[in-house]
Amino acid sequence: MTESTNAVRTTPFELEVRKDTRFDFSNTPVIHTRNNTYISHFFNAISLAAPITEGILMRVARRVGGDVTDPALKKDLSSFIGQEGVHTREHRRLNKRLSELGFGLEDVCSELDDTIKRLEETLSLKKLMAGVVVGEHAVYSMSKVGLSKPGLFYGQDKEVRRLFEWHAMEEMEHQSVCHDIYVHLYGDNLERRYLYSTVFIQSSSIVYQVYARLMRELIKHSEKPSAKELSDFIKWATISPAVGPFLLRELMAFLLPNFKHWGRANIDNSLIHKALNNVYS
Ligand SMILES: [Fe+2]
Ligand SMILES: [Fe+2]
């Protein structure tokens, strides 16, 4: 990562698109984490949704791209699209494995994708871009939880862990790109704060519905999980590694008036470097 001196942007280094990054899921089972159906399907749902959620982020980013006049931000946007493109490609690889095992949920994913595309047609580009900023913050929050809580990946298939750790690391790297682009195009004013907050609230229920639907369908396709699997999942989410409370805290920080991307740059940079070593060593 090369340090940047450009004052227009807030990303503290040059972004890299690691096109040659590839994963091998040929031996990955569908229940790949702690032998727990719920925890495994939590990750499977994220992977199945990735081409849908990252699809809309990339479509909107491409649409605003022509209006971006700042060369440094233009480069960031292109790297952002590049990184998301490689994420989608590698999640499709895991999703293909899930399909081979009977868990591809092709019909459900295609229905969810159509719903998102129909909604997209009804919104202005400015509102869509605000949605992209909010979406990127949600992914950043999940990524930060993933990289800060080593217990999250405990007992996970090695290649699934590498995929999620790599994805989380790059999400942290490009955390502020879309916000910088939004401010460049539409300004940093009260309207921006209002739009970010309203879109945050409106999109939360859509995102919840997408993941809840995928989790339900994945569980329906599985052998009935035991009561212990459910209690271990609840413990995993709330007590240790306590994904839920930590995620909620990161998500809600976005609504605070003093919220700033890279507000805790030292922590973020150290998590990025640690993940880079884990994934590529
Ligand atoms: Fe991504
Ligand atoms: Fe992203």
C-alpha cells in the first residue's frame, strides 16, 4: 500500500485490485463452520447474496463514474469496482460449490435479484448513491467484526475462512470511496446527512428480509438442526464472539453526527495488515 498525499480523497493509501486471488472450494462441505448448521448458513447466506448486493453497488458506481472529474477519485472508483468484481467472482465460486451440494437456491436468488433491480429503477441516482454509501458502511461494519473477533472464524473450513477474511480486508480498505464520491458529486451538507439517515433506516428492513429469507431457505434444505446447534448459534451471536452487539455498535456509529470514515485509522490499518498476512502467507 503506497501512502497518498492527495487531499481530495480520504482513503489513506492507493487501492489494489488483486485480480489473481482465487479460492478452491472443491472439498468444502455445506456445513463448514463449527459443525453448526446455523453458523455455516449465516456465511452461506452472505455468499449467496454477494452477487446481488455487490451487483447493485457496481451498477450504481458505474452510472456515477462519468460525472466524477477528480482524477484521484476516478481511480478510487475504478479500484472499488475492480475489487467488488473480484469479490463477486470468488463468491460465485463458493456458490457454485453450494449448488453442487444442492444449496444454490438459484430460483430464490434470481427472484431477490429481480426485486432489487425493480426497486433500483424507481430511485434517483443521488438516492441510489446514498444507498451505496450506507451499504458500504454495513459491509465495513461486518468486516470489522470479522477481523476484530478471531473467534468468528474458529472451526471454519480453511478456504471459506480465507475467502471471508480477504473480502473483509478489502471492504475495510475501500470503506470511504463511495462517501468521497458522493460528497464530490452532491456536496457535504445537511441534505446529505438527512439522506444517509433515511436511506439507512429504509434499507435496513430490505437487507434483513434478504438475509432472513436466504437463511430460512438454506435451513429448510438441510437436515433438521439440533437444539444444541441453535443454542450454540445464539451464544455465538450474542456472547462469544458476540457478533450481534459488536455489529450493532459499528452500524449505529454511522448515524452519529461526529462519524468519520477512517476515524480509527490505526486500528483499521492494523486489522488490514494482519488479514493480508493471514490470507496471502
Ligand atoms: Fe465486496
Ligand atoms: Fe465494498
